[in-house]
Amino acid sequence: MRTKVTLVLVFLNVALFFFIFQFERPWLIKARYIEERSLVLGPEAADIRALEITGGGPGHTLALAKRADTWFVTAPIEWPANPAAVSRILTELQFLKHEASFSVGDLAKNGQSLADYGLDQPRLTIAITSGDPAGHPQQTRLQIGDLTKDGLRLYLLSPDGERIHVVSQSLARSLGLTANDLRADALFTIPVFEARSLNLQTAAPASLRIRLRRDGSRWSFETPIIARASKTATELAINALNNLRVTAFITANPPALLPSASPSLRITLEGNNRRETLILGSPVHPESPNGQDEYYAQLEGRSALFTVRIPTAQPGAAQPELMDTLRTAQVSLRETRILDFDVPAVTAVTLTAPNSPELILQRLETGTQSADNSSWQIVRRGESTVGPQTLPADRATVQRLLDQLSRLAVTDFKTGFKSDAPTAADLESWGFNRPEREVFLTLGGGAAPLSLQLGTDAKHNVYARLGPAANPGSSIYAVDAGILQELPVAPRAWRDRLLRELPAGARLTALKLTDLINGNQVVLDVALDETGHPSTDTRNAAAISAVLTSLRTLRAKEFILDQFADKVTVAGEERPWRYRLEATATLVGGAGEQTSVTKLFLTGRVGGDQQLAGSPANEYNAVFSIEQPLLDALWALTEAPRDPGPPPATDPVPAPVPAKAPAPAPAVEPRK
């Protein structure tokens, strides 16, 4: 059974192939032959190298030539051609088909001539050069005559002059483009992603040369200074240059001096193995306030003279225009941010200030946290016998510092760049002989560390400077004075606000509050149940529970002193501690039950939102202000019980009953 099916399938395949080769193939060959016969041009249309279109007016000639892979208009003015317009013409010629054709030799038999079809003096003549011009180019000539009687088609004389073709009007429309339509109006064709450098040169006698170079994704100045350039501003300027268009070509009444002879500004873009230079001359209408934006211009290597409009900002404008940017490129394209680093790459920050010890903030590499969420610590230089001491640092505060440093920028791009070559007198007047702050950033990955100095002048303006003090030539920038507030050198400003957090298995068992001023009077002494709470009948149970909650996760609102002291300054007066708060905690673990007592010394309440607490050196060794929930709870325990409150209510004394007024005496009649 399977053999029969196989044989049937083989037979059907053989029959199908026989049908294709015997019947279908001739049809395809015939259709292709008919299509090829309908094409006006042959293989010469596949490689067109030059075109010359004559007609459309007296002396009207347009010439196009292909150089390498680019088309140029060579007449009447040499200029790069519009790729879309040239592509349209080439497509029309390559796929030009006739709808009908007849022999020129048959015209005389019908009493006709080429003049009847407008081919004795053609409206348009197309000279086509195909093949390699350096080798053996092939010349082809087409002539276009009148419209057909229905006005929908054209008469075209074949290249050999033997036949007249009836073709579509689309060819005439493509060839009827003007020189302005065929010319590319863009002056720069190097896109931003290809641009490798931007060069500017002003007019003599200054002849200032400015060169910006691209290195990866960053731009930098090479001349006249070595500095970072703003990537955004530079690429916006290049985009604006690519958007420049020819306003008009000048063929009559040129200026006395061509831009190439007396340039006011040379703009050069360099890309991948190519460069383009625009040479600007004088303004077209120098006497007109509104005509200052239009300039005579030329492209390097081309003689064509044209005008181009480059906008200039009006007086009082908030943003500079392109011409303002180009004229002040040394400043307007400068990177306004002082430091260039990635925040996650910072591994340590060192802060120094006059008459203060060095402060180091160091990132802890835990291996489990990302760079943005890793922990930090404070490294304090101790005595030589003790060595450096460490404290946990507040991650959010350090992160804020790094963000502020990464965004540190000049206050105003016009006046913020104070000097790129400061003298010794400049450094002294701006406070760099003894900087207010010095910041050193250590970066991971083997990157070079960064150094920043901040100085102030007599008016308390703040200036920034990169590099060590041994580099006197580094640039000076004016920055926001608020940056000094972000750089305190006291360890307490960076210390982690979380002092203690009891583990889940720990339980508070007792709480005691003692008044140290009034003879160590015990204000509160309460034992806690197994859940770590006071019994419900305990006085001020809610306040006690609030104190216990704050003690389990003890946080400082703000650190006042770096170390514990027996006396603190309260309301401008140095006073001893008022209270002692003791909390007993029990932790059951593998080593058995462990008990610890935490002691906090407290002042009285200072204002509505501040109360100071101190932790001895054997615990947290700090003086800090407590958070509001703990402050309110302690107020209820210390002050509320002493408030006598309103006087007790008593029975009201009845008011005295007023005496009844005597009745009036009866009136006596007068005696008659």
C-alpha cells in the first residue's frame, strides 16, 4: 500500500515539473521580454554617473555629477545635491516605460514630421553619462517633446532617434525641478553621534581658536584651555548647526570682501574621515537691528556665495541663541558642574577645615548591599596609642553630601568662571591660602582621587577650586555659599541617628526615673510584665508604654556633643543633669539569660520641641536631643504629676436672701 502511494506522489511531482518547464516557463519569459521591451532605457540606466538637463528657458542648464557616493549640482552653481530629488530623477529614468511607440521612419508616410510632436525643438534634453567616467563612459541622449492631445502623456524621442515613445508626465515633472529644488539646503551634514570635534576661530586681530574634542561620551576643551565641556550644551550647539539652511544664493552684487577673504567666524565640524567648514563674513544688513542675524557665508573649498541666518539673542533675553553661544563658546559651552564623578564609585570622603581634626567617611563593603544602600562609618583619628576610632555614619546624610557635591556648579555661567589662570594675589583674595574646606574623594576601580578646595573672600562669597594646593593654575569657580553648610567637620553631624535597637528576643523588665536635683527622688519605678508592658492599673500607663517603645528603638533627633559631659548648656546656662532614666532589658539566648541596664541622663524640657539626653562613655558616649514622642511621654511622667490642677470642688454657699423692703407709708390727705 505504501509503495503505491509513493509511486503516485512521484508521478504527480514529475507531471508538475513537466508542466512548469513546458508551459509556465515560456509565459514567464514572454512577460519578462514584454516588460523589457517597454523600458525606454537599457542597462545604461543602472549606473548613471552624470546628468545634464537643458531646456525650460533660455540658457537654462542643470548639471549633476556623482563623486564617490555623493551627488553634486555642478551647474549653474556647484553645490551638494538634494539626495531625495536626485533619487527621484534616477528612479524615473531607470523604470521609464512607454505606453505606446512608433517608428520615426513611418512619419513621412503619414505626412508627419518630428515637429508635429514637438521633437524638432525639444522642450527638455537629457544627456546621461553612464559607467565609470575614468574608464569608458557611455553617453545617452533623451529628448522630450509636446504633450499628447489628451494632455496626460508626453512624446519622447529614443536615444537612437529611431522611435517616438509615449510616456507618463511624471518624467517631465521630475526633470522640471529648479536649481533651488535640486540643491541641498543643509550646510552641515555631520550628525551629533558622528561628530568628533568642534572648532571655532574668531576674526583677527584676536583670532581666538577654540577646539572641543569628544572622548567617548564626554566633551572637553583642548584650546585655549584644558577643561571639561558641557555635553548637553555642546550637542545642542551641533544640532543647531545641522539645522542651519541657506537663505539665498548671491549671484549679483556680492560684498566688497568675500567671507573666505575676511572671515568673521570659522566653524568646523569633524566626523568620521570628513570635515565641514562654514565661513561667515559680514552681516547682510548691518544697519538694520533686525538684520543682524543674516550673514554672507561660504563653505570651505567651494566658491558659491550665499547668506545664512544665525539667530542672536535680543537684549534682555533669558537664553542665549546660537550666535551668542558660538561667540562665547569658551564660557557658554563650559561644563558648569565642578566635580565629575559617579556617586556609587565613591569609597571614602575626607573633610578638613582650619583648626579642626580631619574627618573621614568610609563606605563599608558588606558584599550584600548595593553601592547606593551600603553602610558608612566615621573614622576619627585618636591618640597614637589608641589608633583610629570608628562610629556608624548616617547613610542618608552621607548620600545627601555626595549628591550635593555631584551637583555643585557655578552660580552663573556668565560670571561664575572667575579665572582659568589665577595669580598668587587672586588665590589669596579668594581665600585659598587657607581654604575653609578641603574635600578629598576616593574612588573605586583604580580611578584617580578628586580634590576640592573651597575659599571665601572678604564679602563671604564662596569659590571652588580643583586639585591640590601645589597646582596654582587650576580654574576658580564661584559657587553657592550654602555648600559650606553641607560640609561640617564635626563627627556628630554625620553620626547615625539610630543609637540602639533591641533584638526581637529582648524584653524590657523594669523602668526607673530619678530626679537628681531634688535629692535623688524616685519619680517612677515600675516593673514590667512578661510582655514588656506595665500593668493596666499603673498610673500613666500610656506614657510609660510610649517611653518603652522609644527605648526599644532609641534614636537621636540631633547630636549636640560628640562625647558625654557631666554638665550641659541649657538656655545659655551650664547646668547638671536633672533626671536619670534606667531601663533594664533581659535577653534569653544560647548563653542563658543576660540582663543589661541602659542609663540616660536627661535635662528638663527646653522649649516645646527640645529635651537633651546624655549617654555615658561606656554606652553611646554622646549628648543628643530626643525625638518628640519620647519627649512628650517624659513630660507626662515628670511634670504632669506635679501639677496641682484646679482646686477641688466644694458645696456652693447659698447666697444671702435680701431683706424685704418696707412698705410705703399711706398717703395723708391735707387738712382742709
